[in-house]
Amino acid sequence: MASLFEPLTLKTGPAMKNRFMLAPLTNQQSHADGVLSDDEFRWLTMRAEGGFGLTMTCAASVQKAGQGFAGQLGLYDDRHLPGLTKLAAALRASDTHAVAQLHHAGMRSPTALTGGPPLCPSDNPETGARGMTLDEVRRTADDFIAAAVRCERAGFDGVELHGAHGYLLCEFLSPEINRREDVYGGSPENRARLLFELVDGVRAACGKDFSLGVRLSPERFGLKLDEIVAVAGRLMREDRIDYLDMSLWDAFKEPEEEAHKGRSLMSYFTELNRGRVRLGAAGKITTGPGCRRALEAGLDFVVIGRAAILHHDFPQRIAADPDFTPRPLPVTPEYLHSEGLGAAFVDYMRTWKGFVADAA
């Protein structure tokens, strides 16, 4: 088993100085036009200074029509470049691998933010989303790639494609949501086509030292575990990405699908031949022992969300105390402010049951 504090080389770009990746956490702190705010800058740079080997932005929108939440960081316009450049420089100055996550919310885009109906692989009556035309699919792919190029211009070390949690790329993978009858629908291979075209497109458009990761989730939103395992296996087998970031909700639980119970959900991915691609996972990995258990189970790195909200210096805490456990919940707004969360982020955290203490 590798140590949590052993460097992790990537096929492309600088190595991670340790095995801790900051999860791409929604925080709603940027300006309405997608420009980076001082609060979001502080939130991210504090985590870099706190010792994370890879520091990732929140899901950042590649298209105004794909905005997923208020206060979302934007990557779709050159007006975003000054803030992105400032952020990338500060992150890299803290010796962290600086990554922006490329995101399109698809059917989960609120009309109130985008000004139009949400977009989806197919018409979706439940959400009111409209099925995308073939030209819109291709234009959206171009926007993902343009966002990656913009991030490279800003000085980031790499980008991650968000293919999880029922957002657009995940919707294309879902046989329940994607009912297209063209080259992007039908067979599992067709439904994964957009994701693999984006991998190839980003690689072709960006430099040889620019890293590329993919985030997948294997459950909910009509996804089939066997199909996501196959996508993960192909991503690693084709050796076009640097790391695969699996969002598992709970990294140690069994699958939801009855046919796949009896072993951990994580094990379906750790058993795959990963070649030079690094594998990590998120999901209730919150303590020093939990981090070690995840590496013992076969991961190359751990993806930290909740514990990173509570402790900006979570890696440093574990270095000082291998059995470190985060502060118990709930915590006060004042405590969260001291950990670098702005008012908008604290308000968002109130939607997480039991996280923020009610006023006395």
C-alpha cells in the first residue's frame, strides 16, 4: 500500500505531492456572471495551502445554457480569464496540482438562471428539458473543449470532465434518460460517444503537459453498474486520461443493484486494469483511518469533500495525527467562516441536514 503522503505521478503534468484530492464542491460563491469572487478564491487557496495534492474548482460551467446553480464559476467567456488566471497562479504557488472541473448541468439547469428550457439528450417531461439537436450536441462538445483551452491559457495544470450525478454527460450515459436514435443514443457505446469524443478533443486541443481527468458515478439517474464499469475500463485501457475520479456516495458500501451485492461498490473499479491511469474515489472518506482503508482497498488517491469543508488543512491534520477525525457536526456559521467559507457557501451548507448549527 502506498502512503497517503507518497507523491503520485501522473502521465501528464506535474505529480500530486500526496494522495489527497479536493473534491469539486458546489459552493455558490462566484458572481452572477460566472466571474470568480474573492470568497471562492479564498475557499480554494486555503485548501491548497492546507496541503491538498490536487485542488479542484467546483463544477464550472462551460456554457451559459448549462449553468447548474446560482453563483457558479464560469469557463465559457474570456471575461472569466482574469479571475481564473489569478486563481491558477495562487494554487500553483502552493505546490498543488491545479484543476478546473468542466460541467454542463443538462436537464438540471434551472430556467431561472439560463433563460430557457434545460437541455437533455432527449425530451424529459419530468424536468421540462428539451432534447438536444445534433448541432447542439456538437456545439456543446466544442464549448467543453474551448473551456479546457481557456483553463490552460489561465495557467491551470489540467481539467476534469464531470460525467457524474445526473448532469449532461451522465445523462448521455444513462439508458433511462438518453433515448436518442442517432449516433449518441441506443447502444452503450453510442451513449458513451460524447464522453470519449471530449477526451480526444481536449487532448488534441491542449498541450502535452496538461492533465485530464474524468469523474463518473455508477448509480442513480438510471445508470447501470455494468455499463459504467465498462466505460471506466475503457477510459483506463485506452490510456487517454490521467486519472479517474469515482463518486460513490459511500466508498465502502455495497452496490444498490441486487445482482451485484456481496462486495464493495469500489471493488468493481479497483479490480480493473488501470495501466498508467490513476484511480480515486469520493464518498464518506472523512478520517485518517478511512483514508488508509481506501488505499488498502486499491485506490491510488482519496477525494475529500465534507472533511475538507470542515478542515481546510485536512491533509496536514492527518500528517500530524494518523487517526485524525474531523470536528463533530453541527458546526456554527462562525466556525465555517473561519475555515474560509463565505456567506453564500454557509447558506448552501444549511441545505445539508445537520451540518450547520441553528441560531441560538
